[in-house]
Amino acid sequence: MPYDAFVFDFFGVVCSEIAPIWFRKYLPEKESMEVKNRIVGPADRGEISEDELFGKLGEFAGIPANQVRDEWWGYVSINGDVIDLVRELRNNYQVALLTNAISGFFRDIITRNHLDGIFNPVLISSDERAAKPDPVIYRRVLDLLNVPPGRALMIDDNPDNIKGARSVGMDGIVFESAVRLRKILAERGCLIGVPGNRS
């Protein structure tokens, strides 16, 4: 079989996107990218706290920080089809999660949606002080999985993050939908569903 492990992104794959949707509501595209790089990027790398993130975003939008937080929560939607696929893949493979996220907010989403234990390991950029597409964070997940880069597949909706994975020797798929991902994995000979013999 081509892979020993799968590494899933969270926002945009397992869960709906949040920050990009929120930015579109309040800021023009050019300004939103600037603000994202200046505020969300440091939060993803653990350089500013969750409270600081929502406070700064609230200043830009002209609303209270708690309203920003509530609006972000309003965008949370788990892709049940992806979760079903992950559960099936776990019968035969290691399945990790690698996300650019603020640790507390992300962990609350996991807990509220009963997703604890589905992925192992879980790497959160703000805890690791490094964010995709920095090669260092891909190497960390590979070390925890204890698999060679070429035996791990990164699944992410951001092409830049796939490039980052490929820079360390991982394979990658740009996520479009659970249906398409399932089809691609089947075409590549991955065992999906019941436990199988990969030898």
C-alpha cells in the first residue's frame, strides 16, 4: 500500500472555514489578507493569546471581542462525511491531525463535537509555535507518527500547505470534498472501511 499514515488539516477539511468567512463580512479582500497576516498568523504561531486575537479583530471590525468570538462559533460546522472517512481509515492506518489554530478555541470545538480521540497525534500550531507551511511542523508530525515522509499523505484545502508538506517529502492532496477524497484514495489502493491486510 502507498501510505502508512494520513495527516488531515482541520479548518476547511474536517470543519468549516471560519476566519476567511468572517473577514469577508467586515473587510475588503486586500485589507483582510493584511489583517490576517498581521493578527491571525501570530495567533496561529502562539505569539498572541486567544483573547488578544479576538480583541484586535474586534477593533478592526468595530465590535466587541466577545461578539467576534460568538460569530466565529456561529461558523463552526463539522463535516460528518470526512469524520466517517477518518473512522474508516483508522481501521488500517495512523490518522493524525495538523492544524493552524489557536489551541483553546480548537480544543473547545473538538470537545463540543465529541471528536476527542479520533485523530492521533494532534498537532496545533499555536502549541508548537510553528504553523503550516513551515517545514518544521510537518517534520514534527512525521516524528510522532514514526513514518518516512513518503509514506504519509497530507490532506489540506490550502495548496500552499500541500507544497509545505511536499517540501519535506510527504505526498499531498488538495481537499475539495469527502466524496472526491474517498475516490482518490480508493484509486490509489488505500484500504477504506473494514480492517484489511496491508502486507
